[in-house]
Amino acid sequence: MVGEDQYGRKEYAILANTTVGTGGWIPFQQDELDFNEQMNGKERVAIWPGTSPTPISTTEAFVFAPLVYVDAQPQDPSKEYQARGMTLVSITATDSGPVATRQGDLVIPGTQVAFGGFAALLGYPSTDAPENMDSNERDLYLLGMTNTGLQLARANINELTTYSEYTFFQPQNLSFTEIPPNPNTTDYEQIYLAGTFSSGGVFYSPYFTTFIMVYFNKLVDSTFYIRYLDLDNPLSPDAVWVRGGKNGTGIVQEDAEALVKYAWSPEQTLYKSPPGPGGFNYAGTPHPEFFNREYFAQSLYPDNTPNAQKQNAWYGSSLVPEASAGGDGRHLLLSWTSQLQGGLDTGIYQIRLAMVEFGDIPAKPSSSVPSSTGSPHHPTASPSSKPSGKPQKPNKGGGSMLLSGGGTLSSFLDYGKRKEYGLGVLVCELGLLGRIIGVVAAAF
């Protein structure tokens, strides 16, 4: 029933750095189950994954999830929720449904940044580690949240459960080190991406041919924000990672190393979700797999799979038929938790969904340098602070293009067209959105 704390003293699992036992889905270990039963609700251990699983094949995935100690009646209100560290959960697709398995104990101690809790991306072997280039041992790029932004760690896929083998990105010199960052640092030169984040994810968009970040901040404003990895803005001179992507030809899903080679765009508003009567929304998360046959990277399919069969199902067919979807990744499903009734002991919550449709990208003015990717949907930079002219495809919405403050980055979403879908559908000021559908998924 006990493990050990940082000083080697015996403690209950939730108070310990290591735990023992086995359990259910996502599995509690036996000592965690015993602790919850003994405390009878006053205190408990919880496992709260906050991002989407990361596929490592077409039938296997993993997710990092925080192990949290919850005290319903804390003497110190700040101690109501205490993160004890990150546990790793593997997920296997079976004929009877997904099966989750805990991979050992706390992989990342609670005293460290919760790497993987915001996003985890599988990539090719990194170009700065040539000894691994021929090994086919993939690297994982793990993003974790702090009070001042996101930090990034890298781990070989075969060393994912061994935190001592991780390396950590140093923004000030654009390199990796074996020394983990201070979770409490306020030095922005030591933060991968400064800002405020509470939930979200990062994913590759085949529609925009770059990585997209969608998230909630910590300002309890119920708003989804968005950034994209700007392939026209490399962080430093590099022989491989140049303007326009890897070798100037764009990037693919397995090019996760691009996360440390290019700058993120400024933050833009994606969608303001309507708060419930109990207060602000939380746990906002993107789900890029629903309207995207290229959700699984090509390298995740068995070697003997014909190229024509390297695509997953169109999961969102009940909302958007594939024939009228406008391409993989043009639509994106969002989810969040709405508070129907607030209160620690009396709260009633509802999972809500919305679908956004991205619009076309306005053409860049003739004075700008064209993108070398050649993709009509690539979100490229514009040096002009004025609207960038006509869209590349007919746009029925009209209106002004949204620019970043300073006018260096144009919106890669639509101009603000609206479309209603019947009773009960959310209609909002779209800003960057093409259209929005609101759907109630579940209440609990």
C-alpha cells in the first residue's frame, strides 16, 4: 500500500515518488485504490489526462497524464489539487475497444515540468543526432505547461519511461541539454514559448502543411486560441531547416524537429466558447482526427501497406461528408467542459463540442517573398500591415483580413463568413472562423 517519498520514507502512493500495485482503466494501482477507499471522498487520487493520445502505430498510442492528489476540505485552499507527477499510459486498439496500461510509476516527478501533458509529437530521428539517423529510433517532442509558458523536452521512443535520459531545449542558445528547466523560472529567455496555457494540443495539419497549436489560456475567458509554426521564420541559419521548411520543401507530420527550428506565430483568437451558467469553461482541446484521413503519419502503417490504403476512416461523416469537406484538415473538432452548476461538491458539468471550418488564405502582396512550399493552404508571412489582397479562391464572406499586431502575419482562416445550422446551433462573432457548429456531447 505504500511507496517512498523523496527522503526514502514510507508513504501512501499519492504522497510518494514511487508506487506499487495494479488496477483498472486508466488503471489505478492497488495502493491508489486502497487510498481512495480509505479516505472515502475526503481525499483521493485522480488521473486527469489533458491532451490527445499520440499514435505510434495505427493500433497503438500513448498519453502522459498527471497523477493528482485532491483534498476536498483543505486547510490551505491552494492545496486542494496537488500534482504528484506524470504517469505514462499506453493505449492499444482491440476488437472490443481501447485498452489502457500504465507504464510503470511516475515517469516524471511532480517537482519537474509536466512534459507531455500539453502535447507529445512523434518525429523522425533528429538531424542534430547523426548517430541515430540510420537507427529508425524515433524521437518524441514533449511539451509541458508552467505558469509562464511551455517548455520542451526530447526523448528517444525507447527511453520514454526513463526521465534521466531526456534532454531539454534551451531557447537562449537553441540547443538541448541534460539539465531540466526550472518549472518556476520567469526568465523568458529560458522558456520555449512564453504565455499562459491551461489545456490544448499541437498537431500537424495537412490542410496548412504545418503544425498548429490550439489551446485555452489561464485567464478563464473560455476562448480557444491558435498559433501555427511559421516555416517562413526559421530561428537561426541552418543547412536543412531553411525558409519554406525542411530543405525548402515544406514539412511532413514526422518532422517534429521543426518545433525547435521555426518560430510560432503570434496568438490569435480562434473561437469563444459560450460559458455555462456555472461559470467559465475549461479543458479546451482540439481533435484533429475527425475530419482528416491523414491523421496517422505514413510511416506508422505496416511496410507492406499499399500507399492508396495509408489513410484512416473519415470519422466525422455524420457532421461533414468527405466529398464536401474541402480537404483533409479543413475542419477541426473542439471540445471543452462547461459548468452547468459550479461548486466543489455540487458541480454539474457538460462536455460540449464545436466544429470549425478553416477558410482560404489571402494571397500575399507582390512585394513579399513567396513561400517555397507551393501549398495553396500554407500560412505564410506577409510584410505588409495592409490586407493582402484577394483570396486565392472565391470567398463569400467579405470583410477585412485579420492581421497580427505589427502586421507581419496574415490570418490563415476565413474572413468571417457565417452559416447557421438550425435550432440549438451556436452562432458567434466568427473573427477568424469560417463557420461553427455547437453540439452537446454528454453531461455528468
